Amino acid sequence: EAGRKLFAGEKDFLKGVVAMSGLPPDDRIEVCFAGRSNVGKSSLINALTGRKGIARASNTPGRTQEINFFTLAESHYLVDLPGYGYANAPLAVVEKWQRLLKQYLSGRQSLRRAFVLIDARHGVKKVDEEILTLLDKSAVTFQAVLTKADKVKAAERDKVMAQVRKRLSAHPAAFPEIVVTSSEKGDGIETLRAIIATLI
Ligand code: GTP
Ligand code: MG
């Protein structure tokens, strides 16, 4: 179907951006992946594209320090964002990424939807709320994606789902459907591809 077809097309790393002035022209529709450091953003892009090393993933939080653009099917972008909520880097450096992240999330015309990744073991944290509120204010529709589903039992995951659902209900920009994924096992990847295909 549409999702498989879209992701079967060309996909490549385009560029890493460290300032708003470096963003590519906003003439393609894009979706981005936001979330706490280490939640699995880069791994999810690898799983979606079926190209393991296209986005650099790592066990070290704070791996992605730029806004990375990946071309998709010649007229779209997937956007991998630096994580937030990571306190273990020099403050000046963290503040620089956070400022860029917030500028991007609140001022990108061509951003069709933000996928906000939430660890299936941990649920929505205080640092997530700040981003969700920013997305509300910027009128950017966001959709929650639970990550690392392979690391939790179904009962625990359902508890986290309920917590996430409750938190989302307070956010006008939240899209109600939550996607459960495992980049490791492939769960939810086809579903997410199909969702992206409906957006672009
Ligand atoms: P930053 O760029 O630092 O913000 O992190 P990120 O959100 O891009 O996370 P990344 O994709 O680098 O993954 C962090 C760690 O989680 C890596 O060790 C991944 O292998 C692991 N990981 C990511 N997704 C999954 C998953 O679905 N299952 C399991 N078991 N591990 C995962
Ligand atoms: Mg990353």
C-alpha cells in the first residue's frame, strides 16, 4: 500500500543543520521525530527507511546534536531532531540545541506533523510537557509514538498507554492515536509508514 510504496522510494541523508539559517528551503512537506535523549528517534528513522546506518544511533544520550534532514521519495523530508532533557553535556551546548529545537518546532511552515517519541517503559515526563505545550502554542499537530515496546510486558505497556492518553487529552495539538513501536523487532513500523504516507 501507500506506506510501503513511499518508503520503497529513494531516501538519503541530506544535511545536518546547526542553525535556523542552515535549514533547507521549506518547499517539501516534512515530518519530524522529537523526544527525550536516547528515546530512539534515530533508530526509528533507520527502521522506517530500512537503512540501518542512515541516522546515527547510539547508546550514549546526546548522540544527535544537529537537525538531520533525510530525503524521502524526492519530495519529502524526514527530520531527526536532537534529544531534549539531557543534562550531561556542557550547559552552553545543551542550551544551543534546545534553542534550535524550539525554533524549528515553532517556526517551520512545511512541518506537517511532529512525532513525539515516548519510552514505553517511562511514559510522558515533565520535560516532554514543555515540548508538547510548545507544539500546542505553535499549532503543530503532534502524535505520540511509544518506543522500545520490546522492553516491556504488555500489561506494563498498557499502563503507560493509559498515562500517555491521559496526558495527551490536555493538549489541543495532540492527535489521539498512539503508535506502539519497536525499532528492534519491527513492531508498528508498517503502521507508522502508512500514517506518514497519509500526511504527504
Ligand atoms: P539522541 O540522539 O541522543 O537524542 O538519542 P535517540 O533518541 O536518537 O536514540 P537512539 O536511536 O540513538 O537510540 C538510543 C538507544 O536505544 C540505542 O542504544 C538504541 O539501540 C536503543 N533503541 C532504540 N530503539 C530501540 C528499540 O525499539 N528497542 C530496543 N531494545 N532498543 C532500542
Ligand atoms: Mg539521535
